[in-house]
Amino acid sequence: MVPLSPQLDVISPIDYRYSDPELRGYLSGNAMLREMLAVEVALVKALQKVGICDDPTAREIEVACQHITPQEVLFDEQRIHHDVRALVNCIRERVGDSAKPFVHLTATSADIKDTAYILLFRRALDDIVIPDLKKLLTILIGLSIREAETVQIGRTHGQHAIPITFGFAIAGYVSRLGSAILALQRAIDQLPGMLSGAVGTYAAASLLLPKQPRTIERYALEILELQPVEHSTQIMPREPLARLFSELVVIAGILANLADDMRNLQRSEIAEVGEHFEKGQVGSSTMPQKQNPIVAENIKSCWKIILGRMVTVYMDQISEHQRDLTNSASGRTYPEIIAYVGWMIRRSTELMGKLGVDKERMHANLVLGGDYQTAEALYVILSQLGHANAHAKVMQLVYLARANKSTLHATVEVDPEMQPFVDQFSDVHRTILQHPEQYLGEAKRGTLEIAERWKVEFQL
């Protein structure tokens, strides 16, 4: 019998294949317990600040929270079948009778868990995901600058269009990703917390502070560096999380689009870029010559998973009356979205940081299209010179050139109708029509402007 591997003794591949160990440490059940304890500590410190309990009591509870272990909480949860009350019981067992009344006082379970989730997500995103995104952005900026003048055929609908530069293509992703990072940071900064008690009315707190029951929540959330949500039922409104995870899914879509482009450029018929392939790396179990674009495909595959997870986030906006538990099991899966996005970011960094660019192949593919790619330029030049139906005329010339297996330029030169216009062509016009690689518009300057804009924005 094959020996069992502890690494594979799990159900989800995210636990052993599609997540980074560093980020897992921020999103695990242990991490969630740490954040729940942080909320309990902030609560008792707030009770102390408003005079409900004294400083030694608050300190005793804080010290107790520092020694709680996941094992003891899980053990008590199995006994009573309630995770938050199990946590509260474990804290109470570690303090004296005089401190016991102040553990979890005025709070309900959702206060602790919803606020803890906010802390969990914020910490993972601020400490790992945002820095990783900026690292990837730095790589893309460097690549766009390096390849700002590397001419490549532009493609629309899978067909040759007009020339661009490879740097210009990458600059599009620099712009999209830079904007998405800013949007994600705004969503993180707007995440609220709550400690409003059962059904959200501050009823328990009002027994202690009849005139200012919200003060306890305000002080506790100040410690946690959160703003209180404007209104809660017994759970926090789900819109801030829906916006947060929407921004993450937007980022995942950008990365999937980038990966898809790089995967297509690696097709044997195109072969303009190539993933780094380690010595001894296997592409196929049966075809030794294969070097498959596995990293790019892995990124897109993870994107598909995230889209399904996002449907759950949107469905969790709905909860009956002041609360139900229909978002309880589903809400526990939210960290997986962050884990998958984090994995996609690091895989994208690996892909783009080691990407091989074949400039000769790009030039060969550009030449492959002949000078037909100057058709737009010819149409615009003719219109500028007064041709009344330039677009239709150029279409006719292209069809004729292709039928005769000739160049567009040569076809124009011998067409009688074109002679009055050909005589008016400037040197610039002739250069562009004979050398498609010079028909680049703002490709280079636009690339460098975008690169500089985002370098300055994030001080990269």
C-alpha cells in the first residue's frame, strides 16, 4: 500500500498546491482565532476606558487571551457546538472570578467574528497581497520600458491589425493593474468594524452607559484602527466585503487576461515569447519535446475558481431580518479568494519576471503580413489629400494586391486613379507606406508615459 502523505491528507488542493505558505499563515483558522482574541481584548480595554472595569481586570483578560490555544477552543466547541462561546469559555477559565463578568460583555458572536474577519482580510491584503502586486507592477513597468521599441504586429480578432510595440502591449497591463491596486487599497481602507450587540441596537451597552452606549464600540474600534459601520443588524452589512472581493476578482481578471495573452504568444505558430523552462522540467508525460505554457494556464485556471467563489459573496448580501446563519458556512470560504488571488499574483510575477522575448520572431511575424497592414495609413492619407471614398478604394486595392500576390504599395503605384494622389505623397507618407514598422503612432511615448506615471504613483 502507498504510504499516506500528510501534505495530501486534505480535500482542497488550495491547501497543498495553489496557495503560498506565507499567505496561508494570514488566512488560516489559527489566524482567525488570533483576530477574534484581538477583538475581545479591544472590547475589554474599551470597557476599562469608560470605567466599567478597572485596569488590572482588563490586563488580566488581555494576558489570558495571549495564552489561548486553538486546541482548547476546538475541544470546548465540540462540547457546546458554538465557536465564539467556546472561545469566551476558554478566556473565562484563565481569569479569576472578579474578571469573569467582563469577558465578552455587551458583545454578540457576530461582533467578534465579523470584525475579526475584517482584521484578517486587512492584514493579509496590506502585508502580503498589496506588496506582491506592487512587485509584479514593477516587473511589468521594467518590461514595458525595455521593450518600448520592440515592434510587434498588433492583433484584433486573432488577425493581424497594425504594428504596435511589445512594450506598448505590456503598458496596457501596467495601467490596468495600477488602477486596480488603487481601487483595492480604497476598498481595504473603507472596511468597517462593529460591536453593536444583539440585533445591532446597543441594548446591552445601554444598560452600562445609558447616555452613550456607542462609546464602547468607538473606543474598541479605535484600538483596532477601524471605523464603526453606520448601521448593523446583528451582522455587519455585506456590501463592504462585496466591494472588496469584487476588486480582488477584477485583479484576478487582469492577471488571467495577461496570462492568456502570453499563452497565445507562445503558440508554435506565433512563438514570440516563452516561459522560463527549468532544466529537467517535463512538459508532457509522453512527448519529450513539449514545453507547455503551464504557468500561464495555471493562472487562468485559478481565475475560473475565483469567479464561482464570488457568486457566494454576492449571495451572502441577503440575510433574513436581523440575522440568520445562511452565510455562516459560505462566509468561511472567503479567505480562499484571497489565497487564490495571492497565488495568481506570485505565479504572474514568476511568468513575467522570467519571460523570454523573441524579437526576431516578432519581426518575422510582422513581415509575414506584408505591407497590407499599412492599409489604414493609406486610407487616412488619401482622405487627407481629398479622396472622396478612400476607405472603399483602399479595400479594392488590398483585394487586388492579394489576388495578384503583390504588395499594396506596388498595386497603388500602378493604379491610374491613384497617380494624382501618389504625386502628392510626402516623404513621411512614403516611408510609412513602405515600412509598416514605422507606423507606430504614440506607442513608444505612450508606453514610457504610462510607466513613469505608475512608478511615481507607487514610488517604485
